[in-house]
Amino acid sequence: MDVRFSKIWLSVSLFWTIAAAAGQNGNSVHLSIQYLGLTFHPGGGNLPEQYPLKLDRKGYLVLETGGVAGIDYYVHPYFFARFAGAFFLDCAQLPAGFVHIGIRGIMLKKQRHTISGGMGPTLIFRKDWHSLPGYNGDKFYDGRVFKGWQYRFILYGGEFEYSYKISDKIRYQFSIIPGYPFVITIKTGIGVKI
């Protein structure tokens, strides 16, 4: 069996096992799958000539392709913990991702509409860009490279999220990850209560 497939299968199995165990004590647990897609660089991209899916010449808007899987564990009707992991192709279409754990609070809840926000520690990583022509480093990663991967650990990674309750079990989610001044990312998908 392919080693990469084994690692993916192990990760998915562990994800579902943790979610099922967390739901056994009666607290609400939601699983989500979201498409991570549109990125906005407030100052323009730092290497727009290397962005194959840019929507403008200077790389302000760029499409990324990938996904985010998450577990929301409600400890109270208005507070929950979020565990999330992502794998995607970044602006240069190189592998990237993040692992996040954080707390969330519901700021507005009206009928089927909910707005929440929160933050927590996040490890962000991407394939090292030093092999790209014209790349001389950037302020965000600032020389952090380990075995061919650039990385950064931040304590305050988070997001704002709007969700719409489709049914008692399913909700639509639209999220904004505010990594200002470097990047603002949008993701969208479905959450399922288990």
C-alpha cells in the first residue's frame, strides 16, 4: 500500500474516532468539510508572476485549491472548541496546510443564522518557495524552513464564520480567516451534527 495513502487513511480514521468519542457524553459535536478557495493579499502578492490562478495582474485575488476538515465540540450552546486541519495548494500551487485548535464563541444567533468567531494556536506550513525564481523570502515565514517546508506557529490564528442551519443536522458554513496584513482567506462548506 502507498505510504501517503496509509497516512491519509490513518488521519481520517483518527479524526472520525475522536469525533465519535467526543459525542458520547451528550455534548454536541459537528464535523465540517470546507473548500478553501479564494485568497486576498491586501498589499498585492509578493511573487504574483508565480501565481498561476491569480485573478488580477498584481496577485491581489488568487484562487487556492484544497480543503479543511474540522471538529466542533460544544461545551455550551454559545461556546465550542474547534479542531481543524487543512491541506491545499497555495498561491504558487505548491502543497500547504495548517493545523489549528481554538475556542469559538457565538456572537449572533437568530433563527437559522449564526455568526461565530474565535482564535487559537495554529501551525501553518507550505512547501519551501526558495526554489521559485525571484523568491528571496518574506516577512511572514522569515527564514523558518525545516526539511523543505516553510512554517510558522502563531498563537492567535482564527476566523469569523457565518452558518445557516439547513436542517437539524446540516448547516452551510462561510468563513473568513483574517490573516491581515499578509492574507485574508475565504472557505465554504458543510457542517454535520453527529
